[in-house]
Amino acid sequence: PEQHTAQRHLTTVPQQALFLLNSTFAGEQARLLAARAGRDVTLLYRLALQRDPDARELELADRFLAALRPEAEAQTPPGVWSYGWGSPAAFNPFRYFSDETWQASSLPPDREAGAAKLTASGGIPGDDTAHAVIRRWTSPIDGAIEIRATLSQPFGPYEQRFHLSNGIRGRIVSSRQGVLGEWSIDPPKVEKFTNNETVKVETNLSLAVARGEIIDFIVDSRDDYESDSFTWAPVIRGGGQTWDARTDFAGPATRPLNSWEQLAQVLLLTNELMYVD
């Protein structure tokens, strides 16, 4: 595939196929191409290859689509965890997932959310109480649950000496039952600023929930955003199931390509499109 030739075969080389089959960008372009074609094979060829398909290609496309149509045009079911900032009354989903972190923009601080971000084990709240970070769990069951979690904040010697943080506040809030618990962490009172200190508080709860009820784990900076990184990774058990914020943590779910989008991707894989001499 690295050599220049006056005419190329229509086949796809293995390296090219593997690269594009696993490419998020190629998948996005396949979705867009299929949407533009509107389930019209001829238009799909015109958009991708600037020509009409011949009789053999139309036959192959029909066979390809027929083989895939029995499979459900599957939509990835939403997960029980979601991530954002704001407040229970004004939840703003994080839009970017980068370096195993959910955040409001590609390069924080964000104009609105500030430094707010969430990781598998914790995060950093935004600038004030209106810009808290929220780890949201939507209950898939009816029944009793147990929440086991430890909220903690580290304080290094530098933060201690210069009082860079006034601590944080954590809350667990239900969309049906209101505030379930509230805990504050204050900076440690020490005389020698030589050791790292981590202040911890247990945030365990037992309650009954309804299917679809939202439980928000909210951390705010108490109006002082300096040095407020924290850890808080709740584990929820109920109905014989376990939801672990740390191990369940993931980026955005990718919906599988439907049959027409897969056909569009096939055309994007061809040498006829990839190599224009």
C-alpha cells in the first residue's frame, strides 16, 4: 500500500482494514455518510466513490444488507452511572472524556465549569457550591440498597502551611427522597507541616429506592476551589447486584454501526476511496 501505481485493485489490504475497522473517526464518518445517503445504495456510491454502482455491486450490497437486517438496530442501553457538574436541580453532563477523566471541555479550566472533573476514584470540584461535581447513579431496581463509601481529601505540607484549602463538602441526594446525608472535611490542625495528611469520613447509608430513582454523589469546594482534589468511589449493593463506581467507571458508550452504516464503512475501506492517484 505504500507504493505508487497507476491503477490499484479494489481489494483492501489487511493493515488498512484493521486500522479503519478499529478507527473511531472512520466509524463516525460511516454514520454521517449513511445518514446523507438515506438508505439509497446508488447515492451511497455516488457520495463515497463519485460513481454509480454496477449491477454486481448492487447485488452484493443487497446481499450484505439482507444478511445484517435480522440483527436488531441495537442501541446501547444507558449505564447506571453518569457524570457531570452543577447541582441536582441543574445537572450538566460532562461532554469530554480524556485521560480517564470526565470533564466539561477538552482543556480545563472550562469557562463555566471551571476545574471540575471526575475520575474513577474521585475528582476535583468547580469554583464554588454552584459548580459541584456530581457522580450520578440511576437505580435499575426497586428495593433496599446499601451504600458504602469513604470521602477523603489529601493535604500536603504546602497546603497545610499556607492554608490553601478550606476543605470540601460531600452530599448524597435522592431525586425522590431529598438529601440523604451531608459530610464536611476540614483541614487538619497540625503544628508541624512535614507530613502528608489525609482526612477521611465514612459516608455509609442504607435505604429503599425505586426503579429510575436518581442518587447523586455531590462534592463542592465550599466556595474555595484551591487544592480540593478528593477521592469518593461509592459501592452500591442491592437485589443481589453490585455497582462499583471505581470498576464501573468508563468513557462514553459507542453504539454499534447498523447495517447501512456498516455498508458505508465498507466503501470507506476500499482502495478506490483511500488511494486517489
